[in-house]
Amino acid sequence: MTPIIHIHYSEYLDGVFDAYVRSIPAYKDWIRPDVQTVKDKAVTFSKAWDKAGPQILQCMCQNTGLEFKRNYFPVYVVCGNTRAYSNPIVIKSRFTADEFIECLTHELIHCLFVDNKDSAFVRATNGFADHVVLYAVMEYLLPGTVDKVVDMEAFPGNARYIKAMKQVKEAGFRSILEKCRGTATESCAK
Ligand SMILES: [Zn+2]
């Protein structure tokens, strides 16, 4: 099934994340965007996903051979967040629309893997280091994803993601996906 992705502002979580981000010493001087700006961004993100999302979801499922078991995912847009989550999906407002699409795609791949944790494909992902297969799927869906490793190197917190992206660049996303699926790579509208 194709799940409904409901992207919206959450007043309750906005307040929670406002306090949470400020509680982190490195962010004590952080200035949050005003509420209307966060609300407007949620609308912008939702429109961007309406355009790009259906094909991303379709290709994500087609390429992995997996299907979502849940039919609804709320996506909460909040003032700030030091990292995105997949359960629940909470994403900061200070992304561009393209960055948001990339971030949400990443989190939805986690959700897809959770929904299919007993499948042969997801069991095969355990043979790889953390996030390698996820970035292989990302590179297939959004070509150029793993080239962004250069921009990420400025942030030490990204070390495990950088390592995974480099592995995908070296091995090639197709060979990683082929290993997980055990079949030749199909192309999906690309
Ligand atoms: Zn992740």
C-alpha cells in the first residue's frame, strides 16, 4: 500500500523541541524561527512532497521489493531539531524544500525497513555497516546524495553517515542493492 504522508506543524511538539534544543549546551544561544515561519515552512514542505513524494515512495518500494505495512505517517515540522527521527518523524523547519525531501526520504526508508524487518532484503542489510544500504537506496532515488559527503565533513557528528556514504561511493549503490535483493537491479523511471 502507498501510505499517506501527512506533513504538518505541531504546536505541542514545537514547544517540546524549542525547550529541548535550548537545553543542549552547544545550542544555548540558539534563536528559534517564529511560529508563523515554521507553519509556513510546513506548508512549503507539504507542497514539495506532494510533487516529489509519490514517485519516491513508488521507486523505494519497487527497488527494494518491500511494501509499507503502515498506511499513515505523520511528519511533524518543528522550530529546530539536532537530528531527524523516524519514530515519530520530526523534522526541523530550517531546511530548504530539497533538503526536506532528502531528509524525509531517509527517515521513510528507515520506516520501510522497520515494517519489513523479517524480510530477506532487510535481513541482508545486516551484513553491511549501519546506514550503508539506506544510502544505497537514497543514491538510487536521489542521485548525487552520497556526493554530499564533502559538505557533511565539517560536522563531526556526521562521522557514521560519512563512513556509510563513502562505502556506497566505493562499492556502487547498484552492487549493494543487488546483494540485498539477490537479483539484478531494475530501474524505476530513471
Ligand atoms: Zn538514519
